[in-house]
Amino acid sequence: MKLKHLFYILALLLVTVWLLVLFIATEEYGWKFYVIESVVTISIIYLVYFYRKVIKPLNSIAGGMDLLQAQDFSSRLSPVGQHEADHIVSIFNRMMNQLKEERLRLREQNHFLDLLISVSPMGVVILTLDERISMANKAALDFLEEGQEEDILDKTIDGLSGALAEELARIPKDTTVTIRLSDSRIYRCAHLSFIDRGFAHPFYLIESLTSEVMKAEKKAYEKVIRMIAHEVNNSVAGITSTLDTISDALQTMDNTEDICEVMKVCIERSYSMSKFITNFADVVKIPEPQLQEVHLNDRVEACKRFMEHICQDRHINLQMDLCEENPIVQMDTSLFEQVLINIIKNAAESIGNEGQIIIHTSNSPTMLEIGDTGKGISKDVEAKLFTPFFSTKPNGQGIGLIFIREVLMKHGYTFSLRTYPDGITRFRICF
């Protein structure tokens, strides 16, 4: 029960007593009546004074406590006419002003941070204390290949299906690493934490380095290739010209058949060397694609004869699983056919002999998938795919996947190459 209620009850009792004495007083009471009446009157005056000096200030302070408990920082206390209490009221009102301004400032800062995170090109994923996703911005959803934020809320990172999520789950806390995926994408990822209400909340920062790294790589290998191609081709041209002259001169002489045969081999090897370095030079001279609308299934069918020829000698079964819708896509048919033949060639070499290659198309999403039953790709190799001059073949030049990467990226397609748990290696191209 509040103090003001106790005061009201006590005042009511005194008034009642005063009225009873007034109504039942008679002549026989004499001076006793006036004494009782004076005591009651003085008590009422004292209660009024007590209310103004004690009860009213305490009641005002109690109202302030209620405002704090309700977090109503917009209301203020009124002065009560008592110096000490009014001083407390003034301090309380100033505190409420400061709390209101602080809350407003925090709301503005939080709103600004929310806007900043939502439009940031860096992916941000915030986790709860039990490592479940509580927030992910648009960039993070794109990097993780997820549709809506609601689809991944309350899930763990290792509960997501994407290749990037698998790598994120392996990052130790308070660590920053660079991740290169099998689809040539490169990310700098950090697994950090921030303090909120005394607890360390983990979060991930994901920064895409793909375009910057690829530009730097391309600039570096273009310069190297051009320099090597220039020097080798100039040298080869001079060597082959000299060898041709000597070979012609030897043919007019007797018993020089063996020497002429050696000269012929030398000339062929020189031309092979020139062709070898020209293949590298061609990678940096890929033309811009001339896009036109074509039916995806028709382009795959057009390459079937070339692909069957690649598979025939190795006894590989080439199976077509084309969707009925025959989706329309934008592509440069000449460049894309070279990409497709390169992918089939790589799949056939991975199988060796006696295997299967399955070409699958779909309309929703529009996608082309080439799967093979070859030896597969290890995690270590996945991280090195689509890097310049890397090859798993003994005599490989490391330019096949680079050519594929450059063409697909010029088209604006996304792609991936990895071995799945079912043992099938799939090259996926999304249009």
C-alpha cells in the first residue's frame, strides 16, 4: 500500500473522530470537549503539513520510479513546492532528458549501422551465442548463394549447403583467411566477435576479392606470356628459316638422307614450340562475346558430334538429359562451343577409359551441367582450379580452365567445378 493511501485513511479517521465528538458533545463534557476538539484540529493541521513535506514528495519520487520502470523518458515530474524535493525533481527531469537524448542517439546510430550493413558490399553474418544465424545482409546472401534471409535464420553455418559455407565453418575464431573456391571465386573471410551486454557474439565478415585478384593475375600472366611469345616466336622464326636453308642445301648433296631427316624433326619441333606458346598467347586475346539469343539445347546438340568423337576412343558413354522447355539464353555460340568441348575433353581425360558423361540442362534455374564418373577432384586441388598455369595433367599447360573461366566471365555466367558426395564431378554453368 502506498504512503498516500495510508495518509488518506488516517486523515479520514481523524475527521470522523472530530465529527463524532462534535455531534455527541453535551454540556456535561465542559472543557474536555474543547481539549479533544483542539487535539483533533492540531492533528489534522499536522497531517496536512506532513502530506506536503513528506507524502507528496515521496509520491512524486515513486511516480518517477514508475516512469523509469516503464522506460517512459518523455514524461517529466512536476515541482511539489518543497525545496529539497523540488531539487530532486529537477535532477530527475535532467536525467530523463539525457536518457531520452541518449536513446534517440542510439536509435539513430543503430539505424545508420543497419543501413550501412544492408548496402555494404562486404557480407556480414551475425550469430547467436549458440552459433546460429541471427542476421545476414544482402551481400552475404549472394556470397552464400541463399535466397532470403528468412531461409537461413536460426541455422548453423555448417548447416548451409554452399561451398563457401563449408569453408566458413572451418575458420577458427579470431582468424582471417583467404578462401579460393572451385568456381574461381576468391574471398577474404574473418571469424570475429563483438561484446553485447557482456557476452561475445560471433560474426563473419566476407569480402569478395575475385575481380581484384583476377585482374592482377591476368595483368601479370598477360605480360609474361606476351614477352615469352615475342621472344620464342622471333627465335623460332630465325631457327626454322636457317634449318630450311640448310635442309635445302643438304638435299643437293649425296648421302645426306639421315641428316635431312634430323633437320626435318628439328623444324617440326620448332613449329610445335611456336604453337605451344601461341596457345598461351591466345588466352589473353579472347575477343569480347557477340551475344545473341539461342536455344540452349540446340547448342548442346550442335556440339554432340565433336563430343562423341572425344568419347568414342575412350569407350565413354555420352548421355544427354536435356529439358523439354529448351530455354533461351544469351551467348556467343562460337566461344561457348569451344568452352563446352574443353569441358567434355577434361571430363574424358579424368575418366580415362570406361565411364560415363552426363549432360543435363534445366529451365528453372536455367543451367547446364556436365557430370562425369572420373577420379574426382580433391579439396586441395579444388582451391587451385582456374589459377594460371595450374594443371593436374603430366603434360598440361594449365590454360584450358583459364580459357573456360575467361569466356564464362565475359558472358556474365556463374559456374562451379567440384566433386559431390555421390562421386560425380559436375561442372555447372548458370545463365
